[in-house]
Amino acid sequence: MRPFRKLLPICVSSLALLIPCVIAAQQLTADEANLKSYGLPKLKVGPRDWPQWGGTSIRNNTPFGKNIPTDWNVETGKNIKWSAKLGSQSWPGPIVANGKVFIGTNNSRGYIKRFPRTVDLGCLLCFDEKTGKFLWQHSNRKLPTGRVHDWPFQGIVATPFVDGGRLWYVTNRGEVVCLDTAGFADGKNNGPFRQEEVVADDEADVIWKFNMMAELGVRQHNMCTCSLTCAGELLFVVTSNGVDESHINIPAPDAPAFVVLNRDSGKVLWTANPVGKNILHGSWSSPTYAVLGGKPQVLFPGGDGWLYSYSPRGDGKGQAKLLWKFDCNPKESIWRIGGRGTRNEFITLPVVYDNKVYVATGQDMEHGDGEGRLWCIDPAKKLDGSDVSPTLAYDAKGKRLPRRRRQAVDRSKGETERLNPASAAIWHYDKFDFNGDGKIQLEERMHRSCGGVAIKDDLLFITDYTGVVHCVNAQTGQPHWGHDLFACSYAALPLIVDGKVYIADQDGDVAIFELSAKKKLINEVNMNNAVYGTPIVANNVLYIASKDTMYAIAAE
């Protein structure tokens, strides 16, 4: 940013240059006012930083930005401010806070001398926001149990959360860790944790650790993936508890699926396990927080395909307090190993917009294509712990059925479902015949999704695993259009900024659409490698991480 003494003559000499400054300030104020309506805590970060997945705890990836490029070239350097090498696998997108950029990856880059690039680790990297210079790394050795708990070479899959000088994230080892964002550059080893193996400027300074496997008996399946969020001193974590290597047995059905920690100390405040023996595969989702219906709510997408809402502070006695629960699967859907069934869990996270909750169902990417659903839910319908699912399950004698893992309603046994008078469903989307030919084509069907939605001006965008972009009216569920990316889209959220929508895919293409109910593809830019994470904008810079390189993109 230019010093004020240099900027002043330029603005005074030309009213045309002053007007964009005023518009930007007004827009930022409007965005802030909108976020305040959800009762979000104010964080100690810059006003245009992006300090967690989705930017805020409502998870809607719609930052402020002006003149964000729609054309760049990673080979020639056109509109590339800087780039930084990552490991060979980088699943999460970056976050930006207080002058630093943070991202998870593996150790194939080998930034730390004591860990050559041949040593497999989960790594959280920190870079300088202005220059892309590497600052420090937090290193996590792989678990000895192997891929059942810690899949090789996948690195860190979760996105961190930053507030002030502290960062929190979930490691590949099933640990929740709090770090000092300054590292050891401040000349201090902050505690209470002071057992770092090496104290050096390029090493992370750990404040505290909480091991969910050791302390709670959690057994994550393959990886821990939760991108946590926070409200005040409350830190919300999905544990990734799941099945064993057989994909049938659940080794720790009584371990918590959801936990709330004190973010300053790592102390457990309360836990919840509404999933139990009904875990389908893994609990790989992330939580969302907002004040909805006049009550603070933390939303937990369960590994059983149910969405749960809890009072963030529990019942005041160290126990969970459920506000409502919602079954996102049709009652007749069936869970079958390997993705051959129709029953889904969540890979993604809920998003809040206009006091409504939006969430899509999906499965592990290795399970391939399959049926998916996108739901719009009223989070204030009932707040007394009720089941607010669209329908309820009954046996042949008219008695309510208990919840079951494989299938809720089996009609061959005389079981039925009935409409739920307390249903909080506003709408759901699974397919729509755009061209009216009586057939459902690829672009007309909602498949399993590994990403969430982004919404602006009542236009909702989401990609499914098959690689179809869906544009839907957020208020009514009426689909506007679909677009085939011709490549899978993994765990990325769409980015809506500056009147445009940015969506990345496995081929490394970033498709850029006009923010419109009519489809208009502006451009498609290739990143030279697959993009799994979410593109973001912070402080008017576009950040996109491919599998092995992170790019800061800004107009020259």
C-alpha cells in the first residue's frame, strides 16, 4: 500500500480515482453488517483477511475483492504476484491472516533440514503474505498404524483457523494443535508446551496439543480432515472417527464424534456422539457456527448422514445439548461398501445464508459417482432437540423405528415413512430436466459432493464429484443451469468475488463464470497441476494452490 502522503495528491487530482475508494469502503461496511447479523465473533485479523475455511464461521466463501484477475499464466508469470512450492499433495486451500499465509501439505518439498524430502510428514507451512517467503513449518510424523489412520503422502488435509497471534488446526495424527503464528521469530518459546524437538526460526512454536486418539479413544479412518472453527473461547472439532480397515467394523463406536475444547488451554468442555454404531465410513466433515433463530448454534454434519445442531456451550453441566437433528438421506437409501449404494455421509460442511442452512451429501472420492442431494434447512423450526427430518420411519405395526446404519426403511418388511409435521426442510435438489426432453442428463443431476456451496445475491453454486457445476436459486431451489467441467471436482468450495465465480477441478483448470442466473463462462485457466483446495481472495489478492505450488495472483 502506498504511504498516505503519496496517495493524497493522486486522489485530489482525480475524482475518478476517489470514487472506487468510496465504493469499496461502502461494500466492506455492508458485508460486515451482514456478517454481524449472524452474531459472529470479531477476530483479531485484518478486515479483508481470510482466516479460516470459508472466511468466517458461516463458511460462505464470498470475500470482498475488486479487479480480481480472470486471466493469468503460471508459466509466463502473467498476473502472478508470487508463487511458493508445496509438497506433492496439497488438499486444503490457503488461509491469510495478519500478514501470513498458511497451508497444509506433505513433506515432499523438504523445507526443514532435519526432515529430508524423502521423509513422509504432515506439514503446515507458513509464508509471508507480501513476498511468499517461507517462514516456518509445523512437522507431524506419520502414525505407525499406517493408512488405516494416516494415509501415506496425503499430508495435512485440514485448513487451520487463526485469531490474533494464535493458530489452531487438526493434524494427520488426530491431534488438535495450537501454534504461535510468529513461530520462534519472536525469540520466545511460548507454553505451556515447551517440548519442541528443535527451537529455530523455521520451526513452529507449539502452545498446546490435544491428542484425540489418546484422550478420547477416537479412531479416525484414513485421515483427520476437520477444518475447525471457533466462537469466543469455544473451539469446535469433528473427530473423523470411523471404520477400520475392513470398512465394516467400527472399532470405537463410543468415542466422541464431536468435541468442544477451550481454545486457550485445550481442555475438553463437552463431547457428543449421536452417531455411534451408525457411522457409515468416516466422520470427515467440518463444523459451522452462527446465531440462528435467536440462539447460538454449532452445526455438526455426522458420519451417519444426519446434520445435528447443538448449543455451543452445552447444557452448562459438561454435557451436550441438542437443538435439532435432520436426516439428509432418503429413508429407503441403502449403504453398501465401496460406494455401490445410495446412502451418503458428509465430506463437506454446512453453509449459512439468509438465516438458512445449506448442506450437500457425499462419500469418499474413491467411491466414485453416485446419487447426491443438496438441502436447504430452516434452522429455527424447532429448537427443543426434535427430529426435524422430512419424514419419519415406522414399522409394519405403525411403531417408530430406531435409527439404523444400513437402511432406515425396508419396504419388503412392511416398513413405511410418513411426512414429519415438524420438518425443517425448505427444499432439496437432486435432479431437474432443463431441456424438457424427459431424460435426466449428466448436467441435470446432483451427484455426490465433496465441496460445499457459495451463495451471493440468492445465486447458489456448488460442484459435485462428477465435475458438474450447479447454479440454483438459494431461496426456492429452482435450478438455473448446470455445466460439465469434464473433470472431477474434489473438496473445493466455489469462490464468489467481484461479480464472478471461480471453480477449480482435478485437471488443474479454474473455470470462471459470471455471477448470473444465465450461464456465461468468462475464461478457463490451467494451473499445470490438479487443484483440490478452495480458491480464496484476501486483501485483493487471489490465492490458488495446486497439488504442488501455491500462487498469489493479482493484476499487474
